[in-house]
Amino acid sequence: MQRPNIIYIVCDDLGYADLGCYGAREAQFGPVSPHIDRLAASGMKFTQGYANSPVCSPTRFALMTMRYQYRLRGALDEPISSRSKGNTALGLPPEVPTLPSLLRDAGYNTALIGKWHLGYPPTFGPQRSGYGEFFGIMAGGVDYFTHCSPNGSHDLYLGEDEHMEVGYLTDIFSRRSVDYIHRMASDTKAGKPFFLSLHYTAPHWPWETRDDAHIAPEVAKNLFHLDGGNIHSYRKMIHHMDEGIGWVMDALREHGLEENTLVVFTSDNGGERFSDNWPLVGGKMDLTEGGIRVPWIAHWPALIPAGTTSPQHCMTMDWSATLLDMGGGRAHPDYPLDGVSLQGVLRDPSATFERPLYWRMNHRQQRALRVGDWKYLKVDEHEYLFNIPADERERANRAAREPERLVQMRDAWLAWDQTVLPIPADAGISLGYSSKDFPQR
């Protein structure tokens, strides 16, 4: 089979149930995500898929390297802060092989449009880690109109050059992606496919829709936007992103490329303030299900059976390993992958396999391990054991009832933890808000 074009769409802080295809109710304006829902209806949807972390930059390290993020110092900050500009330790080292660098070596054109959040030039940057083109932001979040980061500096780049452009950031990323498809169409028809990372900031704070340019000056004083936003503006932000994904799919159809383009959609972690994670509990920064279980949708008409659903356990780095596999790339022998290819599942959703998944957070000294139906969880000094299919809300702690299973899973987690870097004393935790800003569960 001809190697596919690949579009890896990653949104930011999306809740598990924020999309119609994952149970979202209609908004005041109608369906929230009709184009993404259409991808799911004509592709494969995963119900037990996870992010590598409940916070953004650590997940992105895993996405790029296809390895547990805990193998690199930069990923031990939760997350990398815009205050780290100029820091030579907090970022993705250019010498580490990445999904884009390995696909580039396999003959792909590569581009990142959107959010990087893996360290700042001159030490780090997308084009130092395998992307032939970059247009987007270096920081973790920016204002959608001024394109300024939380430290107040302008943060929109073309390559490594600062770029000024007027417009709503979500739409800018969507239109740039459409332009990239137009420019790559002749190459892909000549046998050189493309890999496009389309990494939106939506629906990450600040809570600005296309119609909210007037609030940008006020939001600039605190991009966390703690005194604003609501579920209506939040869902509209998702809808704007969904419209842009529709434009991208239209561009593929215009050039006859949809049939052999693999489109993967997900979020970097679970939802935040205005998200809907039903039936899960928790959100961003939590290793409860609401912080790490996210939508995963794969669409490739040439290979993936339409209208299918998979219960396969998987996480971000597995999907990146899958894209490398589908693109004919190979891992570097000095950097063996932790990610596992899901190619067999994409061909046949019934072809599931056991996939243990490990997590760790400095924040609240959290630990988690998912194996089969069971999940071991530690938050602060408390340990829990949950049967996830029976109790997705993680309310029925089985630790006292099944002490042997608890010990077994704890020991497995401790053994795994010895294989990755220890958390250094200077690792940062950036919450941005707390219970003083609004009540927590």
C-alpha cells in the first residue's frame, strides 16, 4: 500500500466528553463538533485512549520522542513555563530522534503548524527537531488576538523569526494548514508524502471566541483569565477549531488526497475549567481518569474500517509510534521506543492486546498504572485501586478488599519508576490557579 500522508491534530485541554462523538450535548448554536464527529463516524474511535501526561509539555515530549517523557529533564517540569525562555535544560534536545525527524529521513515533507511548547531557540525549536517548516507559538499558551504569551512577549513565529499577523489564532492555524496542503499536493502525488502536525491552542485559556477581540487588552493582564469565560464561549472555541478541521478536510478532497491521508485527532491532556469530562472525575494536572483519558480518533479511508470503535488501551506515544510505522520510518537503535504501534488495531478493531500504561506526577506525588481492567492510583499519601470498567468515576476504592493486587501493582509501578529519571528538586510545577480562584471538587 502507498504510504499515507499524515495529519496529527492535537488540541489543548479538551475534555473527554466535549465532542459530540464522545457524548457532548448540543450547544446554544447547535452541534459543537460536526466535522470531528464525521471523522469518527467514517473512521475509528477509541474509548480507552490516554494522554502521556495530564499537562501539556510533558505529553508533547512523549509525542515527539515516542518514549516516556520522564527520560528527558525538560519533561519533568509540569509544564515548561514561559519564564524558561533562554534556559538550556528545559526543552527537547535536537540530538534526540523524533517522529518528524525519522519521518523526514524516511522521505516525508514535515511541518508543524501550531503549538510547540518544548523549549526556546537558540537551544531548542521545531526545525532543530525534524520539522522542515514551522509556523506557530513557542510558549504554552497565548492570547488569541495579540499572540502574546503569559510573560507579555509576542509569541508567533515563522521558522525562528518573529512573525506579525492579524487574526484569531485558531483560524490562522487552520488557514496555514490548508495552504500547506495546497503546496504539498504536487509532491505527494509524485510520491513524496507529507507529515503535518496541526497543534491547536484551542480550547486552552484565555476564553476568547472569534468575536472577542475587544477583551484581549484586559486579558493581557492575566492570560489565565480567572475572572472570565463560560461554557458557551468555551464550546464556541471548540467549534471554531472544528470548522478549521473541516477546511483542512476540504483541502484534502480538493486534491483527491483524503483516501490516502491518515488523520489522527486527540488532546494533549484532559479538560480544564469549563470542560465536560463525563463520566470521568478530575481534569488537567490529575492522574484520575478525567486528567488523562482523552478522545482518540483515526481516519484513513484506504485502510481503517469506517464507523468502528476500539477499546484498546493506548497513550500518546503509541500513536506517534503508529505514525512512524505507517510511514515506513524506523526507530534509532540508541533510542528504543516505549510506544507500541497500533497498526494491527487500525486494520481490525477487534485485534486488541494488553498494554500496561504508567504515569507519574510531581504535583501531589501522584502515581498511576493501568493494566487490563485495573488501575493503581496514588495521590498525596493515599493509595487507591479501581476496577475501571465497573467504576469509571473512581469512587469505589478496592484497595482494602484486594490487598494482594494493590501490592502487585504498586511493586510494578516502583520497578518501572527505576527505569526513568528521578524528579529533581528544581522541577517546576505551574498551576496558575487554585481553590482561592474557584471551588474545587
